[in-house]
Amino acid sequence: MYGHVETNRHRAAHLALIREIQKETGGFTEFVPLSLVHSEAPMYRKRLIPGLRPGATGEEVVKMHAIARIMLHPYVRNIQVSWVKEGPKLAQWCLNAGANDLGGTLINESISTAAGATYGQLVPPRELRRWIRDAGRIPAERTTLYELRTPLTDDDPPHPLDEAAEHPERFGSYFELIRDERFAFRKHYRMVLQQVTTGSATPSRTPSVTGA
């Protein structure tokens, strides 16, 4: 993650370290630069860290992917851009500046959304293909280990996730989860503490305090 308190020197040193580790192990399948999403991040909102920046600029995002391609070549073959953090337009720029992977469709994405990202929690395959083609690239589906499947033509067959995107209620959403009191950490924690204080809690319930 970048765009918080680090300098360009820190970024370059991190890329160099990844390159050396990959030379020794060959264990990385891809590199995914993640720019800070700041708007709802507690460390930004509560000013917990002096000098914390509100994320990287668009120029920095493009440069990060481009320099990663140069520094990590040929040891790390895949550079992924996160559409969740950068949005479709900036992600398209990155596809022409070092990135060769747009990431997944995702379902009920909550990490970036919780931090304030506004680009959605699911993108159907047909939309990802359109973004890639509009950027002048050819889309192709891959496996988790980056084994390429057949490149996709203009006449792409329908995908089950295309239909799922039209009915998001089937999977729920981050916003639905945080409205559900069953998943409210603070309320549940207060409830358990109250039970312990009043002596109504039994030993068998003690682990729920830790689990909360």
C-alpha cells in the first residue's frame, strides 16, 4: 500500500526488495500496488498518524504501475491494477502503463468499500471485458495461478456472474451487513460486558468476549 506517509525512495526500495525475494523464491504470481483509500480510514479521520496523506494522486498511481513493470521485469510477470480502488478510467490508463491484469469481478467487496471506495462491490465479467477493450487490449480469463484460458472474442457467451450482478440481493452487500445488528461489534461487545458485570454470564460464554 502506498500514498500514505512513504516517499518515492521507500517505494523504490520496496520494489527492489520484492525483486530480490522473487529471484530467490519465484513465489509471487503477481504484484498489486494498492493506493490508500483514506476517506473512511480511522487513521486518517482521527488524525492518528502525523503527515498522513489522503492517498496517491492519479499521476502517482500510473507511475507506480509503470515503474513496477520496469523494476520487476522479468521476475514478476503480472502487474494487477485494482479497479476497486482506482475506478475504471484510471484502471484503463494503467492497462497501458505496465498493468496487464484488471483483477476479478469480486462479490460483496468490503475492505476498500469500508475505507471509503465508491466504485462498487461487484463488476460483471461483461463490464470488465468492455473496459479492457475500450483501453485497446484483448480480454482473456485466467485462473488463480495465472493460467490463461481462451481469449475472449467480441461474441462472448453469457456468464453466470453477469446475471448475478443484476440481482445483488442474492449476495448481500457491505452496507446491508453493517446495518444488521447481528454483525455490530460494538453493540455485541457492550452486551457481553454487561452480562459479565451483572454476573449473568457463564464460563461457557467467556470465549465470546474474545471472539467479539
